Amino acid sequence: MRIHRRRGVSALATIASLALLVTACGGDDDDDGENSGKVTITVEGWRPGDEQGTIDAVKTQAEAFMKENPDIVVEPVEWEWSAETFATQLAGGTLPTTFRVPFTDTKGLAERQQIADVTEYVEALPYSAEFNPSVLEAAKGTDGKIYGLPTDVYGVGLHYNRALFEEAGLDPDSPPTTWDEVRSDAKAIADSTGQAGYVQMTSNNTGGWMLTTLTYALGGRMQSEDGTESTVDNDATAEGLQMLHDMRWSDASMGKNTNFEWGTVNEAFAAGKVGMYMSGSDVYNALVTTNQVDPDSYGLAVLPLGDSGETGILGGGSVSAVSAKATPEEAEAAVAWNDFYREKKNYDPDAAVADAEVLQASDQPIGTPTLPIFDEATWQGVQDAVQPFWNVPRDQMSSFTDGVFEQALIPEPSSHTQEVYAILDSVVQKVLTDENADIEALLGDANDKAQQLLDAS
């Protein structure tokens, strides 16, 4: 869903013969002619609100890339994917040359010819045949061509505030392992501290994203596997909504603010106003660089699973795509940058160490849990290489790191994902703002709307 991961540094062979003077999408010409004969690309650099150390790290890596690739000029810019603004930016031509999109969006963007076919450049990479096939599939269009590099993979976990746990008399080293325990711990936190014990994202498509996550954890699905049938009105979704209703209205453990999305819930959590919430396993990076969370207060646990149905955790990620407006030279340069900056650190231990050294120099988080893009052995080799650089509280994340590989990783719904999430936003909002909300009727209506989208495909 939301995409908010970190960087990569590696050795890279020089891309030769990019002789045409071009300006990247959103880039500026160099007035003094210094960049004459070079390809210039704008690239996603940092999120709005990121600390200076994050910005410095990106610029350092851009300089390293340009030193190895003297025919390419990289201009990092501030940018973050948002469901509310992406379509407008896309239509207005204000996106950088290369940017990340959720796994769920790649096929639709490819079908509408809004991102570039980069098959040729990806297949030229030495590790292109080593991708986990299911991960690489997220970067492909329905035509089977490749439209970007899959550069981030996460599983959803339960993030919790250790300080609030302690204040409520709970053991922060024993986070909840069932949804009943989540509910009771949330009430204990709310009663003892006056803060929200648990919150659920509800807006900017994150309500649907997290309701889908809760549905998976309880054994249900939102769509048939082929994406042709909506199954929003399933028992697991109804069970999850009833639990949220009861926590909000019976337990009073969710607080009065029910309008959260990815950025605002991170802000509230870092400020000590939220006891628990669900989000991608790697969100700690953003909590540090954008929200200045106290590391001592942070904990990450595996998501509790139900005891019936095909339970699992929602897994997602992002694809580093290239604007369809890019020239072939710009597209090739963009893939080279994404390989250097984001991908090789996931495959090459030496590249991972180089990345860690840059992040260490600017005091950035190193060691936040991620999931394999290639195979688990490759992932483990990279983890072993960078472990000496870890500066995140991994012992406070052990519930997740020890347990995540025992949980099934379930992909997001495959058809009209963001539109379905938007429909579900209103369902979650209604349940949390209206004590008398009719969950069965809400799900029936949402299912009809979702099915109409699928039928129109």
C-alpha cells in the first residue's frame, strides 16, 4: 500500500553511449553546459518532513552513482506516493522520471501506458533471473513485460508503544498474540493512560488496506484469486469490523480521533498517543526520520492470527517504475539508478555494506525488518553482512523477526485494489463513527460496489 522504504548503494558498471542531450521529466537544463551530452533524470529522493540526515544520505548516494556513471545526472527530489495526489501528478506530468508505486498499481498503470516498459534493461541486470517469481510478477503488466524493479517487500506487523505498555502494567516484552489479547491490552492502556490503546487507519485508502489485513488475519479474503469476484461481505471481515466496533464503543479503547492514515497515525504513535496499530514491518524507518520516535518506546510484534480459515498476513511492496514520458535513454538510466540505489543491496552483500556505511555516516536507521525479494538464503546473506551496522532496537522487534516466516504471506487483492480500498474506507469510518452502524448492510453495499468495478474490467 503506502510506500516508504530505504535506500541502496552498490558498484555498477558504467552505462555507455548515452550521448543525446535530454532533460528528464520535471528536470531542468544546466545553463553552463556542464551536463551537455549527459542524460538527466529526476528521482524520488525523500519524503516531505524527512530530517536533514536522510536528505544528505540520498545526495551522497547520488554523487556516488554519478561518479561511477559520468554520463548520467541524477537529481533527487522530494516526493511520496499518496492515493490522493498520485493521479493528479501523473496527469499533470509533475512526477519524477522514476518513482515507486504499490505492487497493486503496476498492472493498471502499464495497461494505461502510464509507465514505461523496461524489460530490456531489467533483464540485462546480472541477477534478473534470481528474483522470487511471485515478487517479479508484481512488476509485470498483463502483457508479461516488466515495468519496473520490485525494490521493497513488507509484511504487516503490530507496532506497539512499550512505554504505554509499562504504564498500563503490561509486559512490553510479551506483546499480544491473539486478538482477544489485543483488545484487553488496548483497554488496559486506554484506562490507565488516557491514550488510545489501539487505532485503525481509516482514510486515503488505508482504511481498506488495513481492513483487508485484518480480514486475512482472521482467515477471509476480499476477492477471488483471479480478481473476478468480490467477497468483501465475508464472515472474517464482519468479525473484524464487529471487534473494532466493540473496541470503539464498548471498551472506549480507540480514542475519539478515528480519522487516521499512514502519515498521521505514525505521527500520533511517535508522540506517544497510540498504544498499538497495524502497518508494514518497515515503518520504523519513517518513524525515526520523519517523526523522531523514541527508539526505547518502540516494539514490533507479529500480527495475531485467527483460529479458522486460511489465515495469514498481508504482504505488499513497491515497484520502482519509470514515467512513460521518459526517453529510452532516460528509462535505461533510471533502471541503472534504481539498481544502484534500491535493488543491489537486497542481493549483493557488498552493496548492502556500502549502503549501510552511507546510512551510518548520516545516522539513519539500519536493520529495520524487511522480507526477501529474492530467496531467503540470499536475504539471510545480506542480513548477516549488515548486522554489524544495525542501530535499530532489533531485540524489541524479535516477536516479528522470529515469527514472520511461520506466517503465510498473502498478496493484496489483484483487481482494482485502490478503488476497492476506497470503498472500504467508508465502511470502517461508519463503524467507528456510528455506534448503530449496520455492519451486514455496509458490507453488502460495499460488495455490490466492488463487484461493479470488477465486472467493468
